[in-house]
Amino acid sequence: MYKYIIRRILVFIPMLFALTVIVFGLAQAAPGDALTGQQLADPRVDPEVYEKQREALGLNDPIPVQYAKWISNVAQGDFGKSLVFNGRSVADLIEARFANTLYLGIFSLFITIVVAIPIGIYSARKPYSLLDYAATGFGFLGLAIPNFFFGLIAIYVLSINLGWFPAQGTLSGPGMAGFEAFFSRLHHMVLPGITLGLAGTATYMRYMRSEVLDVLGSDYIRTAKAKGMSDSNVLYKHTLRNALIPIITLMGFEIGVLLSGAVITEQVFQYPGLGTLFISSVTNRDFPVVMAITLILGILILIGNLLADIFYSIVDPRIRYD
Amino acid sequence: MTKQPLLDVDHLKTYFYLDDERVAKAVDDISFSVYPGETVALVGESGSGKSITALSIMQLINKPGRIIDGAILMNGEELLKLSTKQMTKVRGNDVAMIFQEPMTALNPVYTIGNQITEMLRKHKKMNKQQAKTRAIELLNTVGIPRAEEVIHEYPHQLSGGMRQRVMIAMAISCEPKLLIADEPTTALDVTIQAQILDLMADMREKFDMALLLITHDLGVVSEYADRVMVMYGGQIVEEAPTKQLLRTTKHPYTKGLLGSIPKLEEDTNRLEAIKGTVPPAYDFPAGCRFSSRCPFVMEKCTQVNPELELIESNHNVRCHLYEDGGNTDE
Ligand SMILES: Nc1ncnc2c1ncn2[C@@H]1O[C@H](COP(=O)(O)OP(=O)(O)OP(=O)(O)O)[C@@H](O)[C@H]1O
Ligand SMILES: [Mg+2]
């Protein structure tokens, strides 16, 4: 098992390397650079000034040279400086945003699991019941409505009209601490969290329903019943663990789905996470930030897949990695 | 047999409501008894309702299916009147069941030990340690080597024959009075089949259980069963002690079944399988259900379904040929 994990991590390195090459190349292929915007905004400034800055920042070097510089710095843990935010270090800029996105992702995954799995189980136990039909309807809606649209409706109804939840940000005011800050954070995460988790909730609900139905019809469940096991034992011991096996595999990919969903959701709620930073960095051609975020997202997705494999082997004894 | 029956199935009907028009009469008015300690074979072609009869006794009939009528008495206690919860105390404890497919009958994510001990803990109220010790004993009893290790293993680590032994170990763990085995060897290698059947026969004797053995192998019947019930179209068509049934076969269907076993020492050209296939359970022919395939079909057969009648001592037959104790030469 440990050998397997180490092997998997070693495979990550070339994958991440390829990822950075591709993103770096694509980013450079886009027209303009970090200074283009400033130049356009203030045409009275002598173009020479910008040209000198470009030279100083190394923006005129050939792309492979720029990449080599960047990757050797990253290898030493230095993501460089932002070209836009007054030269703040990228690491510094990302740190706070990263935590916000992480909280939002975990919160949304939590909502997804807590809502989808019990409803999925219920739907499977009472198929074609009223609640099952309701869940099916909700599932279709959840998958059909785009994130941003649901987000806008949520803001309009729950925030503007009813005033139950804040529509943007992470904290109600400056200088909050302890429990007060924690609850304010949670309160702010409700709408973006639900929005972000909507599609996932719908998906997992349907998956859970069909998995449980499948397992309930299997031979070993009939054996468990024939042994005289109670209904709850049959459901929670014999059925659930088997039904969760494919769900866990799916969850590994969910990290990637959540992160890409976060880009849009954070934008809608003006939530200061990696997603909003990513979009502004792309528009501003702040490539050091873009590259750093790409790398982090890449690592997270690979870790997600690895975790899914590990959980998979824990739940299913037939899977052995060695 | 003057003893009280252990199991008494009385006019049992289990129907599957397939859709608005079609009702599959999988088990249609079946009555029989099983006495303590005896081995009764239930035979018949695929689709004749053998498994559904067994599952009805266990009350494990799923969705479109329902037990719509009849009574099932176990030691005089009416099982169909028990609550769901009370029934869980009967399953595995008073009546145990072994299935056809050992490869999928065990839960893949729990150890063998876990799956045996959970029964002992539920029915026998044993603690963890007692249950574990007992599980090892049981695995030894059913001839599994390295039982101490096997309890920590998962089903996928065992062969089909070993898994069926585990199923038998589970089935006998709470010393049930009745063991139902639904084609327990069909999925196994020929060499393993005899071992498993011998093991079940041993266990039946050792634990003084009655055995309801479902099979379509008449060779197995002649070797292991005291009494045979032949099923066709959800009904019993012939029933007698094994020797008697094999020697003086009455029902044309049973004759067909016997004829369809190839006998090595005989001329294989005489192999007379039953023509045609079992009609679907939602579309039986009018009159006798076997009339569409019967070589001796008479006009009456297509109009009236005969009753199961005692025509000789211990020999019941459902056929117009034998009405009024009548004898026919074929
Ligand atoms: N789940 C089900 N849904 C609908 N009909 C069913 C279902 N299970 C059984 N039946 C009906 O009941 C009839 C009897 O089935 P059963 O499984 O008892 O046959 P069997 O005698 O055990 O055959 P086999 O030798 O193939 O195991 C079938 O022909 C089928 O029409
Ligand atoms: Mg069957």
C-alpha cells in the first residue's frame, strides 16, 4: 500500500510538469502581457517606460527561458511576485484566498454528502414514493440549472428579498474573532456553498439511489435476510458499504469538479477565493499568479484521485494495491 | 410417519403482479409437509416455482411478488402471521437457507468470520469471543482447512466450493430444525458437487435437521432424498417416497423428467426429453398445466385441471389418467 502511494506520487511529478508546460505555453500564446492594460489605460506615458519594465521583469526573454526561470524558482518554493498587485509575493496573495476556497469546497461537499446520501437511500428504499419523485424532480433541476443562474436566483430571493443570508464576502465586519467570526463565515458560505454543491448533490442522490437499489437486489443481501438479520442491519451494514464503493470513486473526481465550479460560483458571490483571483489574474495577464493557481489546482485534483483510490481500497477488500 | 410435521405448507399461493394484465402464478396452491429429520426433494424444470416456494417459506419474496393465500406452519406456529421483526428470529434460527450461487451469496466487503458471528450474536446472543470460537468450530465441522485464518479472509479469497461450505457453516450455525438448500451444487464443479451434498447429508444427520433439497438432478434425488415432490407450473404434480416414485412413476411429466436423464448403459437413442418448454407462469394452458406438452393428453385435460389425489399409499398424483384409482397401460 505505501509503495503504491509512493509510486503514485512519483507519477504525479511528470503529470504536473506537463500541466505547467501546457498552461505556460497557452498563457504566453494569449496576446498582451501584464503591462498592456496599464499602457492602454494611460496612453500619455512614454512607451519606452513600459519597454524598460518589460526588460527588467524578463517579459521579453524567449518563452523557454522564461519557463526555465519560473520552474527553477518554483522548485525552490518561490512562486515569484505578482505583476499587478504592487509586486506582492504570489504565495502571500494566494494564501488567504486558498483557505477561503478550501472552506467553501469542504462546506459544499459536506452539504452534498449530508443531503444526497440519506435522500438517495430513502429513494431506494421507497422507490416511486412521493419523496422519491420529488427527489428525482429536484435532481433534474439541479443538473439542468447552471450554477451562476441558481446563484443569482438564490441571491435575489434569499438575500435581497428575504434577507436571510448575505450575498457576498466572507465576514460581516472587520475585527471579528473566535466563534463570532466562525459563524459569520458559515453564514456567508451558505448561499455559495449550496450553489456550488447543487449539481453534485443532484448527481450523488441519483447515484446513491441506483447503487442502493442495485445492492438491495443482490444475492448477498438475500443471504443476509435469510440469516435473520434485521432490516436496519441489512441496510446499514450489508447494503451501505457496498453501495458507497462506486460513490467514493466518484468523490475523487468531485474535488476537480468543485474547484472548477468554484471559479464561477465565487464570481457570482464575489467570494474572495482562488476562483475570483484566478479570473482577475487571467484578465490582467498576471501570469505568475495564474501559473501558481494552476499548479495548486492540479496538485489538489491529483491528491483527490489518490485519496479516492486509498478510500476505495479501504472499503473494498477486493482491491489491493501492491 | 405418525410424527407431527415440522413444516406444514397449506394451500400456499405466491403470485407476481407483472403488470395490469399479467399475473405470474409462480406458486399456485401448494400443500405439503416436511417431517423432522427427513430429506425431501423438490424437483422440476426451470421456472416451475421451486425457488419461489422456498423463498415463500422464508418470506423473502420481493416486490411484484406477494404471498396471497395459504398458511405456513412451523412446529404449529403460523409464520405468515408473524411480524417482520418476529420473522427475523425464525430465519437463520429455525429455518436456514443455502442458495445456488456461492460466488455471490456472501457479502464481498466483510470477512467470513464477521458474516458467521453476526448470526451467532443475533440468534444465540453470544459475545464476540464465544462467537469467534464457535465460528472456527463450525468451519472445521464443514471441512474447511486453516479455519483460524479463514475467518479473517474475505469471500473473494475462497473458491466456489469453499464458499458453499461457508454457507453451510452459516446455515447450521444456529442449529435450525429445517435447512432449505436451493440447488446448492448447480454452480459447482462435478467433483465438488458430491462433496457438498455428502457434507449436507452429514450435517443433516449430525444436527438432526430436516432438509428440503431443491434440485433438477434426479440422480441426486435418488441418492439423498427420502421423499420427492415434483413441481410443474407452480403446482405439485406428483409426490411419493423416493423409491416408490422412481419405481412406479405415475405422472407423464415425471416420466419425462426421468426419461431426460441420459443413462450410460442404455441406448442413448431412447433418450426422450419432454417436448416443448415450460409455459410462462402468467400464461398456463387451460385445464391441466402440462396438457400442452403431455404425450397422453385427452380432451378432458385441456378443460379441467386435475386435483392432486392419493392413488396409492403415500403416492399422490395430479393427472386425469389416474382418476378413480384408474390404471392405464401406455
Ligand atoms: N422476480 C420475479 N418477477 C416476476 N416473476 C417471477 C420472479 N421470480 C419468479 N418469477 C416467476 O416465477 C416462476 C417460478 O420461478 P422459480 O424461480 O421459482 O423457478 P425455479 O423452479 O426455481 O427454476 P430454476 O430451476 O430456474 O431455479 C418463474 O417462471 C417466473 O415466471
Ligand atoms: Mg430456482
